[in-house]
Amino acid sequence: MRKIILLLLMMSIIGLGKGVIDLINEGIIYLKAGDYVKAIEKLEEAKQKSPQNSDIYYYIGEAYFRSGNLDEAISNYQKAIEISPEKPSYYYSLAMVYLSQNKKKEAMELFDKIIQLSPLSIYGKEAAKLKKELEYKETQAALLKKWEKAATMEELKLEGGTKEQKPPIQSVIRKIKFGTKDERITASALLPSYSSTQILEVIDEVLLAIKNETSWPSGKVKRNLIMAAGKVNTPEVITTLLEVLQSDDDSRTRIVTLDALRNFRTEEVISKLRDALSSVPYPAQKRQDPGIEFLRYPVIGIFFKPDSSPEQPDFILKLIPPQKDPGEEERNRIIFATKLIYILGNMKDKESLSDIESGWSKVDLPALRIYYNIARGKLGDFSSRDEMIQRLMDTFPTENVEEEINIRKNILEVMEDYLRENKEEADENVKKIKGLIEYIAGDSRYPELQKKARAVISSLGIATATQ
């Protein structure tokens, strides 16, 4: 909800001087890009010029919330409410912070306030729904607590009174260094399950192991080390992963490295990913049957899990007709290129658009076009709008439903951007998109899609109220 309402709150600050508006706009741009330090810096500067503007405090609260500083987020949301106590959106955002802290009582009090202030607004309806869900969960929790206690006692009984726990991370590192082949694989598979804080304690040893480890004959240890390193955001990690991406000859290892890099949005990473996409070769030979969808299902979620074989996932293998299998090298080339296209789009670097368009010519499979469409949409190119709308209306596949949900959530994000850019339009396409999103919010059988659609609806409600 809070992510969606950011830019549209700008409509309520029209009366400010141009300098303040510019500062707020810059703050919002940094906020959307994930640069919370610069966002706060610009918004604080705007606050100095207009200390009684409640929206500025809201945005500052949003920046602090996203950066993990919940105390400052709460303080700024409360200040926004103090200045403009009539705005239900502020109470809603503060309630979401309390829910993230599991402070259900405080959140419930804010939901009551929203319902009292504006029962028929989008916030009033959403607050009433969430309140009802919380009350239901509280009732169920009392029953589940009894069941869990009984199950735990039985489990302890079966295990002889003890429960298995992960060993100290230093002992895992030692086993990776000096253990037998099987011990090293098992230990490395466990490493990504540790928290980023724990991995940070041994990150120097992890990076050294990545540099010394080979991808042959199996490469399992190296790929598991890369997945673990991807949980820690340091310049040294980024440098090491980029070196692997550029120099490793094993396509499976490079694919895992892409997944590890996807959350590091720096100019260097974006530049290297663009270079990697431009260096992807074209198919060795022209496909005789371009309609073969040997990768029918999405590839966004193809991660080489640390506890499984790093070969192609089973659901990919069983979908490839044996007589038309293009071979592992070609499959990996397509997966690598498609992941690059999607990740670059998700990084919102508009200069990557031409690279993405060129990279897609090296894939050009109808089954995977949705990733190309999403990537372009996130960079502001909505020329495939109708295809994405149709995807939202298509019947769900019987397999890999979680992947399809992920795709549709991404499409909803693109539709959010499209509606934001066309908020003053009243044509049939805009009406159709709004109606479709409202339908998903109320009638989808998948809670994750309902939640995403409701957030977009909330955004549209703010736009309507402030125009």
C-alpha cells in the first residue's frame, strides 16, 4: 500500500513554491530508486522551507521505513498526522509500520480511527477488512497455540528430547575448506540459510573460497558460496561477483551469479549487466520451429537451490520434447539472457532500454516474451500494454502457480506506472485496466495478487481525491 501511494500524494502539494516542489520531486525519485539517504536529504531540505506541510513528513517517514529505521518512520508519520489529522492515508501507513512490528493493538486502534474518519473511502474499507482479518487470526491463534504445543511435545518425544540446530557458521566454513567432497557440498549448501549478519562475519573467507573454487566438475560448492555472498551488500562482494560473471566459463554458475547480483543496484553493476547482455551470443543456428515453447514456464524464479542439484529444474526438463531438446548450452544461454533482461528492467535504469531491446533479439521466444514486456514496461515503454492485460486475464497454469503469481504482480506494478502517467485520461483502456485491477483485488483467489491490486487501487483513490 505505502509503495503505491508515493508519487500520487504530490497532487496535494500544488500550493507550495516551486523550489519546495522540486525538492519533494527529487526526494520521491530517490525514494523510488531505493536511495533512501538522498531521499531523506532532499525531503529534509524541503521541510526546512515548508515545516508545516504534512506530505513532506509522510515521505520522510516512508524513506525511514524502507531503510529499516522504524522509530524515525513512526515519528514522522505521527508528525504528519499531527499537522493533518483529517487524512486517513497517514493513519493507514502508520498502522502498516505497527503491523510490521507485530504491534497489533496499536494497528487496530488506528484502523478504528480510519473507519471513524472515512468509513466509505478506500482506506476505510481496507481498514475494516484488515481489522476483521486480524480479529479472525487472533481467534485462530488461540487454537493453533494449543495444537502447536501438542505437536512440539510429540516431535521432541520422537527426537529424544532435542531439536536439530544449525552449527556455528565458523565450523561450516572449516568444513568447506578442509572436508571431503561430500562434506564440502553439504556444508556449502547450508551456508546460504544463515542470516546476512552471520555471513558478514565470515564474508572474507567466503569471497576467498569463491575465487579459489572451480566450477568443474560439478561447481556445486562455488554456486552455494555465491548464493551466500549475495546476501551481503559490500563493495568487495560486488567486485567478486562481477568478476565471476565476466570470467567464469560455466553457464550455470553465471546464472546463479545473476541471481546474487539482482539486488545490488549500483551504476557499476548496471553497466556490467548491460555489457553481459550485449555479449550474449545469438543462437548457433536458426530455429526451424519458432513455436516450440520448450521453456513455456517462467524463468524469473529459477534459482539453483543449495540443497538440490544445480542442473536445470525438473519442471523445465520434463517440458522439453526429447526430439527437440536444444541442448543444455542453448537452454542456459536463453535463461541467462532472459534473466538479464528482467533484472535490468527491474533496476529502472532507462538507459538500459536499447540494450534490452537488442538482447531480446537473441531470445525471441513467444513463451518468454512476457519478461521482455515487463522489463520494457518498468522502463516506461508501455507498447505491450495489451499483451500484459491479457496475461492478467489468462487462466492460471496448473503447474508453477507461484511463478505465475510473481509475473502478475510485476504486471500490476507496470499497470500502476501506466495509470500514473495517464491519470488524466478517461479513455476505454484506462477504464478497462482500472476495472480489471478492482476485480483482482476483490475476486482473485490468490491473496498475494489481491494485496498487490488493493495497493494499486489505493493509489488511484488518492489520485481521484486530489485531482
